[in-house]
Amino acid sequence: MKKKITALVLAIGLLLMAQPVLAQGEPLPTTTIPSDPRGEARGGSEIKVTFMLPSYTLVIPKTLAFGDTFWVKQQHYTKDFEVSVFGMAEDALKLGYAVAVKTSGSGTGGAYTLEKGTGGPPIAYTVKNGDADIPANREFGSFKTNNMPQTGTVTLNAPTDSANVGQYQGNLVFSAALVPPTKTTP
């Protein structure tokens, strides 16, 4: 019986010691400023704040390889791709942050064109996000959640004649910018 009472007292003691201290919040450090002979006191409090932007990672295709294909006059060739964003803090997303992604090409003025390495006329391509045509230098999509890919499609036209067959290349350029929320408090 003595062992049971000792064990009970020990258990209660451990429980009481394990209880967290009441959360009173830490008091702010203070500075005391005595009044001067005229009965006045003046001092200052330093104010600090750090404003920051959330980081994120843009995920784009490394290549959009159409591979080797036979030339067919007036043929259209398509390739699907996905774009997504991940790694943005959930708190930032809840505040309303988004990532706007624009697309452009490597042609003059950002035009969607592919160049033939040995010269000749470039061939144009188009970009879509779902069913929406995306003009060059315009927004492809806005991302407001992590890991929610949007599917795009590149459609290119075959060279106009067989004299211009060969390898064409260029870049589909993705540019992302953080879109901050508007005022969130009254």
C-alpha cells in the first residue's frame, strides 16, 4: 500500500511539473525615462518590421520535342505540355498571392517562331491554354494554388514547301511574376 501511495504522489508531482505555464505573453521590454525639472519626459520606441515576398518554384517543360516527322504540306503538328507552381507558403496563398505566367517566343519581339539552322523562312507556332489562344507576350495563366498544373498546347505549321524541310528550333519562353493581393484588412 505504501508503494502505491508513493507512486501516486510521484505521478501527480510529475503531472503538475509537466503543465505549461499559463500563457501570459512576454511583457515588452521597457525603458524608464525620468521627468526633467520641468516635469516633462520624452523618449522614443524603435519600430521594426520586415516586409517579404513569398517564394515559389515554376515548373515548365524542359523541351517540347516533336521528334523526326515526315513533311506533309499544310499539316499542323501539336504537342501538349504542363505548367505549374509549387512551394509557395499556404499563408501567402490564403492572403491572395498568385503567380502570373506569360509566354513568348524566341522570334523578333517575342514572336512564336522557329528558325531553320541553315536559313530560310521561319515557321510560326501558336500556344493555347486549354481552348484559349495565348498571343505572344501575354498571360498564359494565373496560379493561385500549389501543384495545380495547367495544360497548354503548341501547334506548329509545316514548312510551306519541300525546299524548306530540315530542323527548326526556337524557344517557348515562360516568364513568371508574383501578383500580390490587394488590401486584406478594413
